[in-house]
Amino acid sequence: MGFMNSSCSFTRFRIMDPVPEALWREIPDRLKQHAFVDIDATPEMHSHGWVCFDDMLDVEWMTAPPQKGALYTFSLRVDTRRIPAGVIKKHLAIALQEEKERQGASGKKFVSKERKKELKEEVLLALRGRFLPVPAEFNVFWEEDRVWFASVQGKMLDLFMDFFHETFGLTLEQMTPYMLASTILDEDGMTELDRIEPAVFADEED
């Protein structure tokens, strides 16, 4: 999902730390240092990293630089390899059956717990090579101390905040309605806001 779509859900953040003046010049290099690494040809289950806003396949920013006027634009690409549980169950059952036949031929009557664990790891490793990871792209806009991220998923927001801090050394705070109110209201206003009790708009059952 992204800001160039006809509709988009996004989350706003503010940067809690002062942004060093030198950091603005370092942004392109830091993005490349933490660029996305493809896992299509590996058994890895997950990979995430920054990519060019204009082309999710571009990890060198050859298509366009991240700076666009007053904005810095880039994307967080997240690839996840998903193997259906039913597929794992099927192939593990086949592996166990074959193991029992091999051990039966040598006089053994059961498969040990440790061997079952090894078989599961072998099955998962084999299946990873048969399922390509599913890519996802989440756009980022950054202007001064404000950052917009094209997602509202809790786990994705946590990943973004952690990876942003890892890349730039800056801490993000989500701009919730309460936090926005704290930037507008004075102390008395915040005291009154804290006194407000939640209202129930649904009809109460008798």
C-alpha cells in the first residue's frame, strides 16, 4: 500500500530527538547501508529494508534520489515467506512415515522425539525452497520532525519505528489524538481533557 494509491491508510509520527544538521546529508548513505536484501534464493523466512520510493526493486536509488524538495521519500520493503500449515503437516507426515519404514527395517519400533524434531527442520528447510516470499511495500514521507508511514498495522508500526531508529538513531512517537491535543492545549486544558469519561453510544440491553 502507498501514498500514490487512490486511497491510503497511514500513521503520523513526530521525531522526539533533535535532528543533527549533518544527518540530512547522510540520509542517502544510511538508506543504502540498511537497504533491502532479497531472499528469493535463500531459505530465510523474512527480510526487511529500505528501497527507492519510485521503484521497490531499486536498492541503489538509481531511479530517483530520496530527496524531493522539502521531503525525503523512501519505502520499507518487507518480504515474508509463508508456508501453509496444511502443507507442512502433509510433508511432515510423509517424512515420519518414511522414517518409520527405515527404522522398522533395522528393527526399531518408534521414532524418537529428537529425530521428529530433526525431521520437522528438514521438511521446513526443503519447503522454503519451493515457496517464494511475498513482498510488501510501505511508503515513507519525512519532512523536518514529521514522518508519515503508509500503514496502520500494529506489528508493522513497531517494525518501522525500531528500524527507523536503527538506521537514523532517531526515536519516533506516534501522533495519537491525545498526543496532538497535548501540543495544542495548555495545562488547564489537558486537566479538563483527562477528566472526560468515555461515552457509550450503543444501545444498552435491558
